[in-house]
Amino acid sequence: MQRLRYVQRTGQGVDIIYQDTVALRKPLPIYRVFEDSVVLTISSVTENETFIKFIVEEQEKEQRRFTLSELLLLRYLTDNRSVTLKRVQEVTQQTTDDSRRTCNNLINLGLIELNGKSYMLTARVYNAIKSDIEYVRDHTIRYIKAKEMILEYLNTHPFIRNTDIQEMCGFTKQQSRNTLDKMREEKLLELVKRGRKSYYIRVA
């Protein structure tokens, strides 16, 4: 095991094992601790060859290996639609600052994007690992949820501003504007005034 670089005196073997099994899209290693021994099970099963190919190509292109935390996050997002920063901490077992740094690294590489308060894969990664259809579906679901929240808000308020939507949905200013524009196209909202004092009312 030492010659295979899976164990070493510095204690880095566990990270190496996890990094390789995650990158090769294998089930995570299982450790069982007994009174006088430790049993490690490493599976030979490959769950997703497309994921493996994508990781290999990206590492060759960037001339760098993904860190274990980056791989864990990418793997999580191939199985789940999105992830919050709090969930990133749980998945990667990192602090808030380190988790945010991991997310920013993947954003800078164009692999994930921030949608509201959650992170999701970019269209490029969906195209390589999942499909364009899933990317469109996930964005559509996000819009539907935001639309429902906005209309519910307008049931008890006379108008809504861009800043209200940013706070309520966790959107950036541009994401909020895109949502408002789409709702105007659907004849659900009407723009009143323009500029800094603009606000939107529900179409009667």
C-alpha cells in the first residue's frame, strides 16, 4: 500500500484515497474500526464514466489537480440540482471561509455558478456531464419559485422593488432584473417609473 502511495507516515493517505475514489466516480471508501484493527474497503465499481472523463479533461486543460473539496462538491452537484454554502461545509467538511473559497475556485474555472443563495453547475458542465435539458429545467424551476414568491408578496403589498426581490430570493441585481423582465413579458407585472425610484405592480 505504501508503494502504491495509498499509505504514508505523514497521514495523507486518507486524502489520497478519497481524492482518487471521488475523481474516478467510485463509491466512497468505507472504514470500519475494531478494537485491534482497522478495515478499509475500496470498491472497484465505477458509477459514472462521463464524470471521470470530464474530470480528467479539465485537469489536463487547467494543468492542475482538483482538490478533494472541489471534487466532492462537483460530485455532489452531479447528483443534486444545487447546494447552499452551509451544505458545502457539510459535504467538504470545511469551515465557512474555506467552503466559500472552494466555491469561488470552481466559479473562476467556469464550472459552477451562483444562483440566488445556492450554487449549481454551469451550462458547460451540464452539457458534459448531464444535459442541456436538465440545465434549462433547473433554471425554469428557480424562476417559477421566484415568481410565486413575488406574486405572494404582492398579495399583501401594493408594489415591489428590485431590491425587495434581491433580499427575498437571494438574487443578484441582474438576476432580479431578469426575473422582473420575464414576468413583464408574461403580463404579470407592470413597471411604474424608471431609474432608481422604479417599482412594479401586479397587472390587474
